[in-house]
Amino acid sequence: MNGAESLVKTLLQNGVDTVFANPGTSEMHFVAALDSHPEMTCVLCLFEGGTSGAADGYFRMKRDVAGTLLHLAPGVGNAYANLHNARKATSGIVSIVGDHATHHLRYESPLKGDIVGISQAVSHWTRVSPDAACVAHDGAEVIRAARADNGQIATLILPANTAWDPATGPAVSLPPAALTRPSSAEVAAAAARLKTEGAALMIGGEALFGPLRQLAGQIAAETGCRLMVDTLIPRISKGAGSAKIDQLVYPVDPKIAQLAHTSSITLVGTDRPVAFFAYPGKPSVPEPATCVIADLCTPRMDIEWTLQALADAVGVNAQSRPRTYALDLPDIPTGTLTLDKVGRALAALLPENAILCNESVTSGFHVMPPTATARPHDLLSGTGGAIGLCMPCATGAATACPDQKVIALVGDGSAMYTLQSLWTMARESLDVTVIVFANKGYQILRDELTNVGVESYGQNARAMFDVENPTLDWVSLAKGHGVPASRTDDMDSFVRALKAGLDSDGPSLIEVVCP
Amino acid sequence: MNGAESLVKTLLQNGVDTVFANPGTSEMHFVAALDSHPEMTCVLCLFEGGTSGAADGYFRMKRDVAGTLLHLAPGVGNAYANLHNARKATSGIVSIVGDHATHHLRYESPLKGDIVGISQAVSHWTRVSPDAACVAHDGAEVIRAARADNGQIATLILPANTAWDPATGPAVSLPPAALTRPSSAEVAAAAARLKTEGAALMIGGEALFGPLRQLAGQIAAETGCRLMVDTLIPRISKGAGSAKIDQLVYPVDPKIAQLAHTSSITLVGTDRPVAFFAYPGKPSVPEPATCVIADLCTPRMDIEWTLQALADAVGVNAQSRPRTYALDLPDIPTGTLTLDKVGRALAALLPENAILCNESVTSGFHVMPPTATARPHDLLSGTGGAIGLCMPCATGAATACPDQKVIALVGDGSAMYTLQSLWTMARESLDVTVIVFANKGYQILRDELTNVGVESYGQNARAMFDVENPTLDWVSLAKGHGVPASRTDDMDSFVRALKAGLDSDGPSLIEVVCP
């Protein structure tokens, strides 16, 4: 057995059975080892941004880690933006990166690069395996690190000789470290605070879906506090039956207005709210100066324990009834296409238990609101502000949950970043309906230029904001990747295409020509 | 005037008038400043790998720096692979990266990231501008750094407030530092060494094209040494009239054979030859153990001075005649398509002064040889082993040289990495003919798996090496980006498409269905 085989066996024995891969020559022995273990699922992505985004989407739905297989420093570079997004989403990823053999690193070969440097610029945990005898143990360590603290980016760098030299066998799994918990005094203080006028409970992480979301709703019902969630969230239960929650909006001034009368924000599983960007003369944080920010449980602490302790402290019981969204399906709109109508059609047709991946940016402001009362579903959003997450994330979510419908809502600017994921959807027959909002530009930048005080703009700004001349043809782009597609510019054609996408089992793409 | 305006004026006054851009909100004031200076050419790339690859191609042809405009750490991540390639090509790039306003960085906002960390993992020079008053001077410094030592990756990070706060004015240009030169004794020793049996002169950088290439040929003629060049080179004059030169091949064993009887390798403008990868039981360096490696002039030293000093020392004069390639155009092949025939057709039709960008990897082994005796042209190749360079590099070369025909030869696996560059070619009406070799897989990895001793392989290796099920449709992919395209599977259709591409002024794409 060589090092690579010992690592593959370690991954499998530790429950890591899916790898999103784009390997190169330095990973050949690892590929050979994967090849002799068909129980490992290897999903090829034609660009590494697809691998890291897919591993992120996989974690968000599966609540466990997948691997990515990357090729030296440029491979990590290509994966970087979606590793950044995954880091901000508190997703765990086991990132395996091949390097040159140790003895080869003294020479300036073409692919020699600073893998440790780029990895440390985004990973929580980075290790270079020193020799083949260590690879199995390092494999168990990278898995433990990826699962630690609710999910981390953990990177194991494998010089080629550590893969091809002899090793003894796989390593046993390492027990995860216990999560940090707040003190009883902190919980009691939070319980008292939530009952005061103007108190908000802002939740994140696993508190946003499943039973914990309902528990949070019960806490709000018992205390009278306002239940809140930040703007960008990795995963949230939405639709009928989920506990009502106020979400902070993206623009600074309305965000400030949302928190105008807030006396305290108790955080469980989320960081304090912050403006996405700084603007001249505007504050970085949206709450009033008098508002107390109480960091009861960070995203890295024990969210489940904290929420249960808080529920006990405020007296939640079987009779505590959270306010929930009632099912309210809109009529399916017809006629001229508008984004609001697209949102209503989506809300009307969204199947129960669907997974919605949203990176529709400005279009989403119009499309998303009606889905609040749709059938129960999960929503996954961009968390790190790096565009190009949506289609990879949908790929990973669909891989993790083959029995659920996945719908990806994505702006054309964002979709272009990682359009190669369309091919992986086709290759793996993933049940994803991609809806591209073709507004022919970076609409958010047009808005942001206005935000910084520029009222009209000229040729260079237009050159950088408009994606026109030529117009992207998404039907051809999808077809080129092997995904059937249609262009829709009225509600009838959109509804027909959406129904067809949801009725079929494989991927499809709908281009929405934005009015 | 604000900091952003002072920087744009500094760039223009220092001769940087082209920026390959994909900006975001943190760069809005810089965009506004660019917008008020229409004499700055702003080229939008729909993915940052396009910006860095284009700046690399621009430098290779223009011999001066362009800018890239990137958005925080994920923007640098997306640009990273082609920054790596540019670094290995000794190309200079002025990389401007927007960051959050300084006061905003204390908060964990979505896009906060380790820009300095990722920049330092690939840049030679990184600086964070501390305030608006410093931005102009820092701009002059980043330009000087990018031009230093024959070309460096130089990154200036601009917190948003340094762009929007008041500044005084542009900075004057800073004199470049003098390049290091070898001593007279080293030159004399090299001159003597080149006259001995088995001596090789290996050249790189600007010695590979223009008058220095001929000078190197004259040195070889006077000394009887063998003139050589490494495998991966940023730019080389090729075709009729250029001095004959032996290029090292990619595979290790033939590379070792090429150097079997070499007693010394004198390096001018290039690093010592190294195996691309390490393999079990094979050496990292290809020369015999007895061969002297003489590092006369590194890629960062004064190549022109050194080559002239060496020429003087060996007695080059007006009568020194280099061995050159004679024009020998093949007949245009017909019938069944083979890669060798494609190479002959290309050699026959290649216009004088064309720029050939080559990332055709395994297909190139067959396609490139006939171009040795084609009309005089420049060849640009991948230098850092990170695939996805070709189409961005062609974009930059065509921007730098609007009067020259550009032909991009690219494998399908490589082309998928940065296919968004097709749109930029269309938007800018760049005169690029892209030839995609569709062999439906990472052919080099199939070969490399054999190299590490695996004779047959199974489902997981096939899943990661084959780009099939579905087959990529390059005609549709090109059409989607606004580039006309055709699929060719016999020589008549290929020749017709190539002639049409060369006859038109804008971009086009030819999919070659590999036999």
C-alpha cells in the first residue's frame, strides 16, 4: 500500500465518500488509488471553482464534509473564491492539494508555487504531509479539522512522493473536539434580555433550519423578542410552517431603519450584522449606538446546546407556539414578463422539499419575496460576496440530495464566473433547473456607482458594467455544456419552461430576458 | 481630486494606459476616475482569470505593463492562476486590488479576506496604500516594481477610503533600478566555455526574439556551441529567418536524451532546465551529472548587455552568420483530418508577423513542428503549467498589437478554464482565430497515469480524465459568447474555416474534432 492508498482508505473509513475533483499530474497516484475504490464518488468539475463551490453546497445540505482534489497552487487559486464563500458559510471542506515531490521543490519548475501561502490565506487549517508514513494520520487530522467548530476549510498538501512511497495502512478516525458553550450566567442574562423592550434574537448556522428554527421561534413566542437573521445566510428553512423571521436587507440605509428601535441583539450562531461595504459618511454597523450586541454563541460554538439552554431558561414548553408562515400560493401570472411575476410563478410552482440556490443579486430583490409563503423548502445563498457560487453550490447540493429538486437562481454576471458547472450537472444527471436572469450587466454596480455619488457615467464605466455588444446567448451556452435550455421573455414561456424543468429529472436552463 | 483620480492620472503619466478589469463595489471611485479619463483603455473581462492572462499577453508583445483591476481577495483568487503563469513568464503586471475602507476592516463583513496573504503568494511586490495622500506615490511605486527586473507581478491594494478621500495630485514617474550584470570575468569564462566540446548556450527572455535572437545565433556560429531553449517559453521568434535553436521537449526521458552529450549549459535569461514534474526513480534535472550549469545571467538580470558582452568576447562581427530556418511552406493537406495535417495547413497559411498563442498541450506535439519553417511569426506559450492561459493571453496580445493576426491553439480541457475570454474578444472586435482541439479529455493525464505505472484504469480515473457524456459543443459555446464558429472534421472544412478566420478582422473559433 502506498501513501495515496492509505489516504483514500482513511477518507472512506472516516465517512468521506465524495470528492469534487480536477486533478493534475501531481495527483496521479491519488487518482490511481481513487480508481481502485469505486465506492468513492468522484465528480469531475471542469474548473476548480466548481469543486470548492460544490463541496460547499454539499456540506450545507448533507451536514458533513466532502473532499476537493486540486492541482498545486494555481488549483487552489481557481478554487479560492468559493473556498472564501464556504469559509463565510461555516462549511467544512476537506481540500486535498497535490504538490511536487519534496526533492523536486528545490528547483524552479513551472508549477512550483506557494501552496502553503495561498492555502493559509483562506483555510482554517493547513498541513503539508512530510512523508508517506504520515499521510493516513494527516488524512484523519484534515477530516477532523474540517468537521471542527461547525465546519472549517482544512487543507492537506500532499507532495507527490508522500503519495507514491510505501505506507502501512489507513488511520483510525479522530474524535472531534467538543464545541465551546456559553456559561449558565450568560444564558440567564440573555434570557432576561430577550424579554425586554426592543430585544432581538439573531440566529445563524443550524439554528436556521429544521427543529432548531422552530425552537428559536418558540423562544421568540415566549419572550416577545424579535427573531432575526442576517442578509447572507448559508441555509435557511423557508415557506409554509417555518417560524417567522425578519431578514436584514442589503442596502445600508434600509438596514439601519430595520434596526432603528432595537435595544439589544443577542447573537446565536451568527456574527454581528455589518454593512456589506463601507460608504463615505455611512456607518459600518447598522444598529443604533445604544443597542447592546451580545455575542452569546458565535458561529463556531455549540449552537444546538445554546439554543436549547436559552429555550429552557425562558420557559419554552410544548405549548409554546412560534409564529409561522402559512401556505399562501400565488396565482400563476400570465402576460408580460416582470421579475415580480417570475417570483410569484416560482412561489406557486416550487415543489415541497425543494432546494433553492440563490445568487440572483438585484433580480432577487423582486423574485424572492413571494417564496416566503411557498411550500416548505430550503434556501442557500451566497455568503462571502464572491460571485460564481450558485451553479457550483447547486451542483453540490444536488449531489448530496439526489431525491430533492434543486433550482438555481443566478444573475448573468454571476453565472459567467463558473458556467463550467453546467457540464458537471449534465455529466452527473443532476436534477437542477437553472434560471439565469439576463439583465445584460452588473446591475448592482450600476446601483453602487450611484451610491457613491456618481449620477451619470461615460464610456469607461459603461464598458465595465454592461455585458452587452455582444449579448450573451444563454441557450447556446447551456447547449454547449450539454444542458437543454430555453429563452423566455413572457410569462407563458417562463411558466412552461419552469414546469418542464421541474418535471424532468436532469438539468435544464431557463434564460429570463429581463425587462 | 480624490485618491482614485490621483492614481489614474499617475498611471497615465507613467505610460500605463490599458487596464483589464473586473471591478466591484470597493473599486467604484476608481471606476468613476477611470470614467473621467477616456484616454485610459478599459477592457472588461467576465472572469478575473481573463484579466491577468490578458495583462500577461499584453506584456509579452508590448514589452510594457498593463493594469488589472480586481475586487478584494476573491478577485485575486480568480486571477491567481494566470498571475502565476505571468510570474513564470517574467511578465510585468500592475495589479490594482480594491479593499474595504480601513475603518470597515475591523468587522467580519462578507468580503473581508486576506488580500495581502494571497497577493504575497504570487506577487513579487505587494503594498497596501495607507491613505489617499499616498496613493499617487504608491501608484508610481507599483509601476516601477512591475517594470523592475525585466517584469514583475506588483500589487497595490487600495482600501476604499484611500480612493475617495482627498489627494493632491499625480506622482512623477520613478526611475527604474538598473539591472544586475555579470562580471567581465564571468563573461570571459563563458566565452571560453562556449568554444569547448559539448557546450550549450541556453537563452530566454528577450534573447528569444528580435535582434537579440540573431545575436545569440551569431554567438553559436562563432563558438560552435549548441543554441538551446527550454520547453515552456513566454515568447519566441519562429519561422523563416530566425536563428536555429534546439528546444527541450516535455517528457523526461527524451529530455535527458537531448542533453546526453552536453558538457556545459551556459544560461542567459533563463533558469536551469528542470523536469516539469518529478517521477519515481527519475531525476529532477535532465543534464548528465558531469555537465556544468553556468548561471551567467538569470531571467532577472541584464540580458541584452550580457548577450552583447558575450558576443564581443567570442568575436561576433558583421560576417558572423547564424544558421537560420529557411522558408519551407508545406502543401495544404486534404482529406481525412489528422493533427499532423492540421499543423501543415497552419504552417502553410500562417500570415507573416502573426502571433501564435499555444496551449494545445498534447495536440501541439503534432501540430507545432511544421511551423518551424513557416513565415516569420511570434509564438507565445504557457509558462507556469496552469491551464487556462491561452485565450486570455491571446486577448491581451491582440489588444497590444491590433495590426497583427493572432491565432490561439488550445486544448478543450484548457479552453474550458477561461472560456469567458471569448466574449471579450467579441466585445473588443479582436482579430483572434481560436482553434480548439476537441480530444474530449485531459489527454496529458491519460499519458501521465501511464507514466506513473498504471497500465489500465477504471471508472474513477475515466470520470476524472474524460470530458465526455456529454460532449462539449464548442460551436455553441462560441456562439453563446458572440463569436462565430464552425466544427471541422476533415481537412477541407478545417482549411476553409482557417482561411475564413484569417480573412476576417474579428474573432472566430474553429473546433477541430480530434481523430
